[in-house]
Amino acid sequence: MSDQSKTLAENRRARFDYDILETFEAGIELTGQEVKSVKGGRCNLSGAYAILRGGEVVLLNAEIPAYQPKNAPADYDPSRTRRLLLRREEIKELTGKLHENGLTLVPLSLYTKRGMIKAALGLARSRKKHDKREVLKKRTAQREMRNI
């Protein structure tokens, strides 16, 4: 991300649950009220993931509430599937890599870049329970070292 970008939402849980092997930048297809809601910082990426469907990459379970709930359309779904905009070459590359065992595509953050909302996607491998414990031990040790 450049110095012009501003992080709007971050999926901190993804960095704990997964080992991020590679990152991709994708545009995200949003409606007008969703753009205003995301730019206002009202977005939840925890539990969200991306899949390949029909030659496209779609984002599932990302919760973006309505900008004005009382003025929203009656059929508005805050956790609807949203299309991610990637180049064909990137989609082909992801298709090959996602067919490997245990790899998942998770959103890491949403940010603005030159006025557009972008999603940082991570190609990730799930961590085992003992790996998560090691990460927690390392973090607490580093925190104690800084406090001394």
C-alpha cells in the first residue's frame, strides 16, 4: 500500500488463524451506500473468505451494514456476496493455487487507493492449534522484552 492509502477495515483474526503465503490486491464491487458505510469504517471482515465461482472471485460473509439503516432498501442483505475485481491472469494463477490442499483465500484488509476501495487478499494455509499457541508465546515474550 502506498502513502496515499488509508486502511478502512482489517481482518486481524486472519493473520492469527492462517499463514499468509502470498497477497493480492483486488477491487471490490459495492453499491453506493456500501461505499459510504465502508469509508465510514463500518465493515466487519472476521469470518470472511473468498472463493472462485464461475471464473470470478467472490467475497463471502463480509458484513457491510447499510449506511442509513432506516433509509436502506427493504431487501438489503449486509453479508451478501460481493464480486472481487482481478485480472484474468491473476484469476488463473489463483485457480491453480487454490486446488492445492489446504489453501484458502482470505481478505486481510479494505483500504482506499486513489479514491477506490481495494481489498487485500491473502493466499493462506490454516495453522494448527499448536502453531497458534507458539505464536501467542512469542508475542507475550516480545511484549515482556519491550516492557523491561
